[in-house]
Amino acid sequence: MTVVMGRRQCAHWMLLLFCCLLLTSPSHGHRHHRPADAFVGAYGINYGRIANNLPSPDKVVELLRRSKIRNVKIYNEDHAVLDAFKGTGLNLVIAINNGLLNALAANESVAIDWLNENVKPYISHTRIVGITVGNEVLGGDPSLAAPLVGAVKNMYDGLKKLHLDDKIELFTPHSEAVFATSYPPSACVFKEEIMVYMKPLLDLFSRIGSPFYVNAYPFLAYLTDPGQIDINYALFQPNPGIVDPNTSLHYDNMFDAQIDAAYAALQAVGYNDMEVRVAETGWASSGDPNQAGASVENARTYNYNLRKRLFLRKGTPLKPKIPVKAYIFALFNENLKNGDPTEKHYGLFNPDGRISYDIGYSGLLPSSAPASLLSIKEMRAWGWIAHYSAAVILAIFLF
């Protein structure tokens, strides 16, 4: 009798356990779940190639591995690059440039052809984890706003038809130009005129679990108003910071404030649960003489402090439980870039693989760049590590 009761009790508890597992298993209802491991850790890099003197893609892979950078975003579907990433285990995001948006929006078959040519042949041995459609379109070129929405929708439909929608994250990065105001962070809202295009994008990304990606550049904000913005606030250096009068949250750096501004804009239009990530951030090491702040020293300071901040995997004052994730701009200085002179000087590395300045990476060749990390004593003098233990400092260099 005891044995029978034991068996019945065992069956009863097994049934309860099974029901609990069903209740706690991920739902596969209307909300699509984000592809696993689309962004490992918190630190990534943009691998731009608008230059005629860069290392071969296989050398770039070697550089990335040495630097332990696992998340990489490229700006086109160059097959030589995709071949070089084969079997590396590095996470790769492919950007579709703005010039393809009209064709992608016009016909879903164009999106499927693009995927069949640039993703399907590589997906089995290359970790293509994301596709970004366009860059800084809304708030930029008005003629591309409607095509952007159509291109994103057709690309997602193409991913679904090829059964890649659960493997590849889809997104589009926005500039600060999509916001009507961003100060204080809690007051940030989207420009009214772009909402007719932003709303369908946010609806789709919310449904499929994609983050909102913003290009956050404290450097560019500082350039616009160097007289009013404390450069230490822009560089993560010790400073009084700001207090948001609406939330009483304190910000000791502009990077966090820019991210929380994006969160506030999303919340203002009803997307409370969408994660904000940074598609680009960086600091120029050179520019015109009148471009305040564009210097090797400031670029070194920003990128070192940014790397340290991301390595801690902490959130922002508004979203403390969501670690910030960011792609740094950029891997190399690119000598053929047009526009502002600073555009050629965002690289952490020079085209020959040497470091542009020392933030803890070694590069492919010995560097003559001035060392800024010679000792813990020196770093404390710069105010970079005042609050961190030797163990954390060591971990940063091994990151």
C-alpha cells in the first residue's frame, strides 16, 4: 500500500512539474523572440571600409580576435569580408545602404534575392546575426522615409519566407535628428513630422523583438556648443553632471543621457518595453583647427572611458537593469570618406593595423602611438579609475 501511494504521489508531482514547465516555457504567440546571441556582451565595432589602404579582411579578423571584439557591423555585403568571417564565431551584422532602399521597397522579391545572394550561402558557417536596413534615414533624406518603411517590411517578410527570421535581428539606426528635443532626457520626444514613418517601424520592431538603435555621439553635441557643454561631461571625466528636473535622476555623462532621451521618446509614444542600443558612437582624433575637441587625447579619453563603462555592463539612470550595448565607430581611420574632415579620423586603428592611440588594444604591429596606460598611478591621475579595484582594471585590459 505504501508503495502504491508513493507511486501515485510521484505521478502527481511529475504532473505538477510538467504543468509548471509548460507555464514557464517561452510563449510563441504574437511577439517574436529576439534571435539568441545577436549581441554578445556589451561592446561591438563598426568595420567601415571607405579607404584604399586597409588590411585584408583576414588580417582584420586576426585584429578583432586579438582585441577580443566579438560583435562587428559592416556597411555592405562584400563577399570577401563574409568569406573572411567564415568559421570565426564572430557576430556579424550586415548593413544595407540607403541606395538600395527604393528597390527593396518596390518589390519583396528584391529582398529575397538579396538574402539568397548575400546571406543564405554564408549563414551555415558565418554568424550573420543581424541586418540593418538603411542608416539615419528619418530626420535625414525625406524622399527615403517611405521607402525605408517598405524596405524594412519586405526584408522581414523575406527573412520569414526563408526561415531566417528567428536567426537574424532586423533594425534600422537613427540619428539624433529624429528627436524634437533631447534635453532634459525625460523631455525627449520624436519630431511630429516623422511619426507617420516611425510608428509602423516601431510597431514591427516591437512585435518581432528588435531594439531601437540610435547613433549617439557626445562629440557631435559638443561640437555644436563647446561654450555651454562641459567637455568632461562629454568624455566621462569627473564633472558635476546634470539632474533631470522631471525625474530627479543624475547624469554624470552625456552618453547615458542620450540613451535615456531615446527611452523617453519611446515611452512618450507607448513603447515602454523596447530596448535602446547604440549603433554608432565615437570621437574624432583630428579635424579642422576650429573643430573644438577633435584631438588624439580626447578621442583616447572618450574611447577608453566608454570601453570601461560598457565592460561594467550596467544600465542607465532611467533603465538601470538593462545593460547598455554599443557599436564603436570605428575600427579604422578611413581616408576616402567625404564630408567633414573629422569623418576620416574616428578609427581605433590605423590602416596598417597599428593602434591610433592606446586604450588597451595591441594592434597587428608594434605601435609608436603615445602610451596613455603606462601605470595605474597615471590612470588615477587622469580620473579614469578612481572608483575601480585593481581586479576590475586588470579585467578591462583582458576584455
